[in-house]
Amino acid sequence: MEKLPNKHLDVDLIAFDLDDTLLTKDLTISPKTIAALRKAAEKGIYVVLASGRAGDGILPFVRELDIAGKEAGRFVIAFNGAEVFDMHKRISIYKRQVEQEIIDFVYDEGKKRGIPSQVYDSSTIYASEDNKWTRRDAELCGLKLQIVPDFKNFVRKMACPKMLVPADPEKVQVFQGFLCEKLGSKADIFISKPFFLEIMPPDCGKGQAVNWLAGELHVKNTMAFGDSMNDESMIRLATYGVAMTNGREEIKNQADFVTRFSNNEEGIADFLENWVL
């Protein structure tokens, strides 16, 4: 069953996930999609990239869109909603962080299971040990990777917007169940990719960041595009939540609409051109 609009949609702000949503499988934005986002910005619609990546990992795509100089292109959401950047002022305007006791607990329990932990700042991944999934994260995000054997003491000097456990998918699923049972409402815990388990501050997600930014900008109608569980809150909380047709079934079921085409078939450009622009 198709989930498509039956009318033109008026929106003031659109948030876009990156991986498997705005980006194709080769981690680029297609020319047609770039043109659609530029047209949206020219119409005064805020275009906001919203990613689990750190700020430096988002900037290459901001440059590719070439809209950061416009009022409508000045904001990005990083770390799955834990941080909002104003690129005109070059400052973070909203920030949440994972409590130290949560980081210590996840690290200790992960170590018992032979699973590493990692945290981030805007340019670097700090990992307790090296493994293939940690290297995969660095490749995907375009960040530097630093191994810090004395992880717990190192992290105490930081304010960590998110924590990530990179491991084989089977271990990730089992560990997620354990952490959800033990930590309850003290943290938001979800799988962003089968091999990445993310630990965030409670009630902190892309959706909460989108709503906060919309409030600061005094805009009403928001739209969000996403494909996976780290997009769940913005699909749920946006005025119009749009799931990619290549997205997880849970996200497609929750969304108001589903694109006709995938991230590799310019699904976002098709949707915007037909029902927004």
C-alpha cells in the first residue's frame, strides 16, 4: 500500500538523515537531489542535515550542497540530536551529553564481553580498542581514529554527546537487550546500523533537536526524511515524517509517507519535486 500525500505540503523546515537517506550507496548526494535541496533553500525552507555523525563528518556534505551561506542552510544537527550547530556563528547552540556513570557502566559491561566502546568530539573517534567495526565507523564518518587504552579516565575529561559500541551484529543485539533492561530510562539505546549500538542521553534524539530548532526559529511545519532507528524520533515528531522506501519496516510503518524511490534512485528529489516544491 502506497503512503503518499494527496496534496501539496507546506513546510518551513526539512531535516534529512544522511546514510541510506540523502546519501547514495557511494556516500554522495546526486546532482538532482542537490538541485532540489537548493531550490528548497531558495524558497526559504530551512534545510537541515541531521546525522549521527560528528560535526566534521557532516561538513563535507554541507559544502556539497553549497547553501550554508543562506539563512535557510545555516544549521546542522549532529550526534543523533545531541548537538545543533549554527554555521554562521560557528558555535554549538544546543548540546546534551551522556552521564559519566552511564559511560562507565557500558564500558565495563562491554569489556566483560570483549566489546569495545567509543566516544567522539567534533573531529575524532576515541576508542577503547581497535576492531574492524571501529575502523568502519571512521571510514563512514571521515573522522580521525585514536585508540585510548585508559578509556575511562580519558573520557572523564570530556563532555560526550553520544557513546557507541561497535561489534558483530549478533553481539550488538544481545548487548542492547541487556543495557535496556539494566539502564531503563537513564539512556536512549538503539541500533543505528546492525554493527553499531548507540547510547544517548535520555529523551534525546534527532526529533527533539528538530523541534527545539523549530521553536527557536518560530516555524511551524516540519518534515523529516529517514530510514533507520536513529531517525525514529524525528519521523514521529515532525509534522510530516517521511520514510525512505529502502528503510526499516518499523520506520515505514510509523511514517506519514514513504518515498516512491530509494536513496539510490533519488527518492528525496522525487518526493520534494512532487509534493513540496
